[in-house]
Amino acid sequence: MLSGSTTNKVMAPGILESSSTPVIDNNRTKATVNKYGFPQDADCEEYARSLDESDPLRGFRDKFIIPSKAGLERKSLAVTPADSSASSSIPSDRDGIYLCGNSLGLQPKCTSRYIQAQLETWSSIAVAGHFTELEESPLKPWQSMADFAAEQSCRLVGALPGEVAIANTLTVNLHLLMASFYRPTGKRNKILLEWKAFPSDHYAIESQIAWHGFDPKEAMILVEPDKDHIISTEKILATIDENADDIALVLLPGVQYYSGQYLDIPRITEYAHSKGLIIGWDLAHAAGNIPMKLHDWDVDFAAWCTYKYMNAGPGAIAGLFVHEKHGKVEYPNGPDDDPVFRHRLTGWYSGDKASRFNMDNKFRPIPGAGGFQISNPSAIDLTSLCASLSVFNETSMEELRAKSLKLTAYLQWLLQKDMPSNDEGDRPFRIITPLDPSKRGAQLSLLLSPGLLEQVGEALQREGIIVDQRKPGVIRAAPVPLYNTYYDVWVFARTFKKAVGL
Ligand SMILES: *Cc1c(COP(=O)(O)O)cnc(C)c1O
């Protein structure tokens, strides 16, 4: 039991978000999250276990390798008997509690089979592996793998066929997309971004501006948060408004990595377009986390990595989206003449497969996002992504989101229970992620009172709990619906609250 007695006011179970039941002010945030009706005793282990038993996606955990507590302490690759136990969908005491899928997703069990198939293809048929599909192999021929992975990714981000390409890595793709979509002219040379963008995005934007001969100090418009780290849509729209004549590009995160805030992509995109602006989205923390409709939302371009919620492995090959309206390739003077298409940086893999090996130096881009590829992609990398996508294929982003909302709501509920409800000064931590579930993904960011980070970090480590710590004092915990359990969330909340003295 987390805590048998509580001095908090008891709130009726089952209060709905939209309920008109008057709620005591101090409990308002608790009521918001409790649309699932967690009863007052939901902070006991039995309750957490019962949520797992009734979870329709519970079988997915068994498709992943959950690091064991012993494994997490490992200093050598040599296998010991304790390491080799297979994990199962029933969490055992020996499983670590992994809440870091926002940083690096866990390894699907099928990944090693896929990679083994890849190695065997290479060792047996060598160069023929580019075009030959071996029977009994889970893999496509190497030359088809990027297209295959792109097709399978479309449903995860709400793209039409042809609007996604799989290539490179995230920051490289941001550069390549900016090479096409950031075309500064005269006074219209600025890029609007957030005040504390992920460093790689900040540097990429800064260097693009300098590359075009402009001064980043003048040309980077940073949208400031309203309070804490949360940037309201109104603030973003107002900043667009104030600078509409100078902006050449808007580039924002779908889910902000630090605060976990999910931005209103359709509304901000529509507004940017109403001012005639191009807008791109970094979906590093959104892809595989929240269902999106990039095509319907008319997003110009987007990019994401696949090693966070997409579980393709560290540094795995990344995804990019280009709206179909920007991917057109036309031959106004007949099929033998020069094509007309949106400018981008190119290589032979941007070129149509049918003529790629003609070696005639007549460039004919692949229509759609595929035309933004450049090089022959790493087949090993693609193999690992295809393995992960095969798991996503067994469910849908909608199903995952339904569990994710409840899992994160449970985490919030547990964390807020017993929280001193007087002024903020007495609280050892604050949740800086929006409390409105529609404005966040899986992650909750917990801002600790000064000086607590170290003791909390140590307490979590002792229990084999893996979360992400960002200086000066934020813990990011992301229960991932594919492999995390309500029990994981319960153990984390119990350990965390004890460590902060609640
Ligand atoms: C994780 C992350 C990156 C990482 O970029 P790489 O090119 O994959 O190293 C960049 N931007 C954001 C917002 C991220 O969350």
C-alpha cells in the first residue's frame, strides 16, 4: 500500500472531466484526471494489478525485452544465468521498471530474428539481396525496404501513401527539409521556433540561417512560454501575427521534449497558412506516441526519429513527411523533357527507381516524399525499424493512445494523491506537463524542489527504475502503452513519493 490513511478530502469516485459536480478548488486538477474514476484505494498494488489484468493491450509487453534489474547493473556483455531469463507479460520482481521510452524505446523481441535474417541474406546471396526476396524471410529485398518501412509508417502519422520517406537521421532530415522549405528572401528571412528548442533543432536552425548569409541573432524568433514551460497556442499565434511579414519558416515540436506539452498542430498549422507561411513539425516525441493526421492537417513537412516511441533502436534510421502538394513532379513539355518539382538537395536515391540505374545523369525525382531521399540507406538500420513496425502493425495508434491516456492519468492521480493542497511552496515537486490529457502524450515531467534531484535519482536507481533526468531538476517519466504496465507506474509513484518525503 502506498499509504493507508490520508488527510485529504475524499473525492467521490467516477467524477468525469465534463461533470458539473462542484469540486473543491484544491482538488480540481485531481478531478480532471479522474475521468477514469480511480477509487480512493486505487493506490494499492492489487488495484494496479487489476488494471493490468483488464488491459486489452497487455499481451504486447511480451513482445519486448524488458531489462531485468540485474541486467541494468551489468558491466560486462558476458551472459550470466540470471540475465538470460525471458521476460513475460506478467511483471516479475526481477524486471526493471523502464519509463524511459521517450528517450530510447525498448527492444522488440523480433528485432534479433530480423537482424539475423539480414545477416544470413548478406552472407548467403550477397549482392543479390538487393533485389531478391528469400522465402521464409521476414524481410523485403534491401532495395525495397525503405519504401516498405515508409508505407507502414504512414498510418502512424496520418499520411497518404507517398507522403513519408525513411532516410538518414532526424537532424539531418531537418536540414534537408529546410534546404527545400526555408528559402529566405530579403526581409522575409526569419524562422520562428520555441524559446528552448531541443539543442539539435536550435543549432540546425541557427546554422541554416547563417548558411544563407543572415544573422541568427536577428533571424531566430523564439516563442516564450506563458508560465513554467508551457507555451499557449494563443501565444504562438500572436507571435506569428507580430512577425508575419518577416517569417520564412515556422518550425515547432509536436510534443515538447522537456515539458511533454503536445502542441495544437492543426490549429497552428492552419493559422500559419492563413498568413501564407510554411510550417514544419519536429515529431521526435510525437511519433509512435500520439495519433496524428498530418495529411488532413495540411502540415507542409515533418521529421521524426525512430528510436524513442518507435522502438527501432539507438540512432536508427529516421522518418520524414512531405505533404503531397509539395511532392509533385510534372513534365509540362512531355516525358522526355525536364521535370518541374520543388527544389531539394538530391542524390541518386532521390531519383525514380525505374531510371536510377540508367546512369545517364538525367534526374527524374521520385514523386512525393521519396524524392527527398539521397543515399542508399543502411539495410541493417531498416531491418531494425521494420521489426519494430511489425509490432505496431498488430495494433493502432488509436488503441495505443486509449491505453496511454489511462496509464498517464493513473500516474498523475497517484502522484497527486496526498499532495499538500495548500500553496505551491510546500510541495516537493510540481507536474509541469499540462494536466489536460489532450495537451500531452505519455510523458509527465516532474519539476523537483531544489536539491532533491540527487536523492530521488538514487532512490529510483535502487529500485531498478529507469527514468530520465534533466538538469536542473526535472524527472521525465513516460509510461509507454506497448510495454509498460499500471504496476510499473504504481511502483514508480510509490518510490518517487517516498523519495521526496510524501
Ligand atoms: C531526440 C531529438 C532529437 C535527436 O536528433 P538526432 O538527429 O536523432 O540526434 C532532435 N530533436 C528533438 C526535438 C528530439 O527530441
